[in-house]
Amino acid sequence: MQPEPGPVRIPRLEGKRLALALCGLVGGLYLATVMAAGIAWFHCGWDGCPDVGRLRAYQPGKASRVLDRRGRLFAELRPVEGETLPLRRIPPHVRAAFLAIEDQRFYGHRGVDWRRVLGAAVANVRRTSYGEGFSTITMQLARNVFPERIDPRERSLGRKLLEMRVAYAIEDRFSKDDILELYLSHIYFGNGARGIDAAARHYFGIGASNLSVGQAALLAALPKGPTVYDPRRHPDRARERRNLVLTLMERQRRIEPAAAEKARAAPLAVVRRRRNGGAEKELAPYFVEDIRRQVEDRFGERLYDETLRVTTTLDVDIQRAAEEELQRQLRAVEAGALGRFRGPRYSAGGAPSDDVTRYLQGALVTLEVGSGDVLAWVGGRDFRQSRFDRVKSSRRQVGSAFKPFVYAAALAEGHVLSERLLDEPMRVQLARNRFWEPKNYEQEYEGEVTVRDALVRSKNVPTVRLADAVGLRVVADVARQAGIESAIDPTPAMPLGTVAVSPLELATAYEAFAGLGRVALPRTVLRVEAEDGQELWSAEAPRVRRPIDPGVAFLVTNVLEDAVSRGTGAAVRASGFSGPAAGKTGTTNDATDTWFVGYTPEMVAAVWIGFDERRPIMAGASGGRLAAPVWARMMLRVYAERPMPPAWPAPATVFEARVDPPTGAPLEEGCQPLDGSSYVELFLRGKTPAAVCPDRPDLVADWRALPPDDAYEEEARARRQEREWVEALHERLREWQRRRRGAWRY
């Protein structure tokens, strides 16, 4: 037998050689890595270092293009223009403000502040996040001038190293004063303003050489987050950061304490927005301004460094029709064509003023049903004179334009269009010794009206009674779910439109009716592309909700079709528009605000006419006289170029039935009303009142549902064939229906 082999032993000399070989391999790899890193550092990666000599020739500012939904160019987004100033023309306190907040050791480092790097590293380790930055003025200049190589949106160590390497190259090529001058000439301040002079003119209306200490501090506060600290949109944030700059200037002994205290106490004093890319000469200037804000919030200064293509939801043809028809109506009102007008008149040559104006204003917004896409947006009469966007930012009481939400809530709760409502003066107790007496618009009363007629003719008193029967909070909930975001105070007057909303809110909420219960949130931008066609961002699919039952929405729409045919919106048909249309007028107390919200199966539009500072427009002003014709003429032009859509299809839950006029109840099959007249009304399945049979009470299907009354039943049996008994039964049915609906609390 052979002995089992023992463990293999490597000679000691061979083991040493293997260890030396491994060490050599590791050392070689380390040396190669160091050499590669050194080469990469020296050459700024594989693509080479940017040519820092370009700094003197760098001229930012391209015009991004704004297109409508069909790809038609209608506006450009250009940066604000300003003078490139030599450093000697920039006051010392302006330079001091930027050094204090951005780079206090600027004159003591060579592009990278290593003390700040170490401090930022410690802070980020403690927070376990990348929240503390250490960019110097030179590093900021590098990424501002070479954004194609140093992407400011990228948060990585590689980008930071490249930024540091280019900063060193800049420091080798230029003096400190040259670098500071270039920085102040190219840094981005938001709102399309690049460079200190452009920013000074944009925010304060003066050149950079005339900036005060407080103004300089505010401008120095902006580069960290131009949209976050925008003094027009976020004045509190801007003031807080401005004061931080002033405090740092004081601590670093760049200004005297008294000067710092005086500047902290001063108001921001930002002037109205300057012209930005000639938007006021373009179509849809208010819309373009909203687009600029959105795209700048997402892409920052890239919006002005490159020629981006911004495709929007706007339809140029609808926008032009909206602008021209609104202007036409405003001129007609001022000229006295609709009655005596005493208010201030608009002048095209008027100088720019504050955000609000004294003359008659108007607003109009059109949304596509189903997608929520904004097709037209007219935020005011003259963008050059007033940048205040009345489509999105104004809040005005809507008057009777709020009533459809009352009736939608009532129908959802089981009320029907044929139901009889009391139309007589009423008195509502608000407090112990306080009362409110709502009145109809023309102070005429008819005793009783149907639910349909109350909405078609915009009756106030029946609407208040119906809202009380349903519940004010229920009505408010329906309006909120539809799209009203503004506060809704459930007071007794709320059903008559004391709610203050923007035209955009109201149009969105009416989309619930136009879309048969479906609402899509408004959107304005479809996609953003680079100059080479690369898609940088695209909108999500429309976010659709169903806040209202389709059957309820169809019934409200059917009634509002009546309103434009024979009710308060009859000016629509009188103007010549014959297509499928529904809508509601709105007029506030003393005729200070006039509204019309109209819609077709394809689009919904809200029109508002009034003064910025609340005052009566003219005697007899109403939404039907002033606002409805604008909508009608706009739609005439829109549908002259496209096929008319089919009418709204009735949901399966909606059906027709003949109605007994005195009771408002459906007639049992084979029965006739006492006076021989009946009409057809729409009902919802599952929410239909009991049928009646006035001429043959023995056929009443719901007889046992009547409140029990033995004495009455005995008399009824004795006089079953007598007409008097039939009439008594008739009245009893009506009284029972009133009690069951609970609509007559007051």
C-alpha cells in the first residue's frame, strides 16, 4: 500500500515571488488609475476642456419658440436685454453684496475655496444628503458659460470635479476683477434677465450703476433660486433672503450697520414687469407669460440659452376669435351701443400702470372638453398696460352662474325637473334680529314654477328654497368636486353666487356638465423639445375625474340648452349660433360683474366683463346682454371652420315621461290630467316620483303611499265618481309631494 499524499507545500521562495507579483499588479493598476485620473483632470475628461477664451465673446440669449397645438409659431420667449458693464461702472456695494452671499473669500482663492469644500463635506455627511454646496463665483461662471459641458441640473461628483477644473483654467487666464465682471454680466436672475444691468432694469427700472444697497442685496439674493425668490411671486421669501444678504454684508464689514438696518427696513419696491420678448405684441400675451413661468420653472436659464420648441395646447384660430370678439364687445359697451356708459374709457396710447386698471376689462378662457386643454386664454384688455392675468388670478363673484351646481345637487338628491317650487317673496332669519329677503332679478313672482323653469329663467327665490331643501353644504360639496377651488361659505345667499372664483375655475367646473360628468384638469403645455428635435419633456395624459353622475350632468345640460334658447342666455341664438349649445349667465348685485359660461359638446368657455376695481358697469348690465354675445360670436367663427358636433347623447339612466302639470308627477299610463294638457319631461331611473292618474284615481299605482287618513278615505269611497273628490285628491297629492321633498322650509 502506498501512503496517502500529504498537503502540497509551496516552497517559501515561490510564495514570496507570488506576493511580489500581486503587489506589482495592484501597484500598476493604482498607478494607471492615478495617471488616467490625472490625464482626465488635465484634459477635462474624454471631450477635452472648454475653451475659456470664449468668455469674452460669450453672448447668451436665444429665443425659444412657442407653438400652438398644430405646430404654428405664435410667440417667442426672449431674454431681457441689458448693457454689459465694465466693473468700474458697477458700484462697490453691488459687488460687495454678491461677494458676501456667494463667495466671501473670492480674492483669496484660485477658483476653489477648499475651506468651504471641507465645511460642505462635513455638513453633507451629517445630513446624509447633498444639500450644502461650495461653488465659488468662478465655478458658477464656468457652468453658466459652458452649460453644454457642465450641466447645472446634474448633481454628481464628476460634474463638480469638471466645474473645479474649468474654474482653475479660468483663474489662470483672467484676473479676479475680470472674473467678477464676467460673472456679473452673465449670471441669471430669473424672468429672462441675464446680467446685472438687465436684472436692475427688469426689477427696478434703473441701470445697475444706480442700484441702492437694498436693491443690490435683493439682486444678490436671486441667483441661488431665481424662481424660488422671485420678488413678484414670492415677496416674503425674497425679503427674507435680501435681509440675509444685508446681515452678511454687515458681519463681513462690507457696509456700516446703520446702512444695513436702513436697507432691511426698506420695501422691496419692485416695479411692474418690463417687456419680455415683445409678448404684448404677440397673440395670447397672458397665455405666453404663463407658459414662460412654467417652462422656466422646469428648465431655468436653459430656456434662454437654447432655442427650445414649446408646443402648447392653444389653438391660434380660437385665440384670435376670442381676443377680437371680446375687444369688440368692450368697445361697444364704452361707445354706448348697449346703454349709457359713464365709466373710464380705455386708450390704446395709455401708459403702463399698476396691475389693475380703471377702465372696463374683460377675460375669456376656453377649454377642450375631455382633455382640459386650454384653447384660448385672454387675461385682460392690454398686456402692455396691465400684466394682471384675470383668467387665473382674479376672484370675482359669479352671481347666477353658480346656480347649476345647486340644481345638480338637487337632482342627485332625488328632486326632479317637473317638481313645483314656490315663487313668492320670502324672509330668512340670519340671526336673532337679522333677516335677509332674497328677490328675483326683476322682482316679479309667479306663485309656483317648475325646477326646470326656475333654472332656465334664473329665478332667485325658488333657487334659495331648493338649496335649503338639499342642504347648503351638499351644494358646496358638489361645486368643489366639480372644480371650484376657492372658498365657498355655505350662507343662505351662497346659492345666488356670492362665491368668488376665477374664470379658469368656473370653466373647469362647467366641464363637468359639458363632459357629462367627466372633468379633466386644465393643461397648457404638451411638450418641450430641443433645437435638434430631442424631446425634453412631455405632458402626462389628461387626468380625468367623474365628480357628477352622467345622468345628472345630462339633465342640467338639457335645462341649460333651454336657457340659451328661451332663457337668460337667449342672446346666443339671437346672435345666430344654431349649433348644440348650453350655458348660464351671471350678474352680481349692482351690475358690477357680468358672466356667461357656455359650452358645446367639444369646448367650454367662460366670459367675464367688469372693472378691476368693483363698480357698476352701466344701468341694466347683465351677463345675457354683455357676456353671452361674446361667446356666441366667438363660436360662430370657430365652427365656421370645423364641422358642428352632434348633440349630447342621453345616458341610459335618463328617460322621458308625460307629466301632470299641477303636481309635476309622471302620469300613469293611460291617464290624462284634469285640464287635458300635459308635457314631456326627463327623469332619472331610480329617482322618479310616484305616478298619478287625476282622471282615474283607481289606477294610481302609488295610492298606498299617501299618508293614512281614515275619515278622508271613507269620504273618498263615497264620492269616488264625483269630480270634486278627484280635485281634492289632486290637491292632496300636491301637498304630499311638497312635504316629501321638504323644499318649503321658509
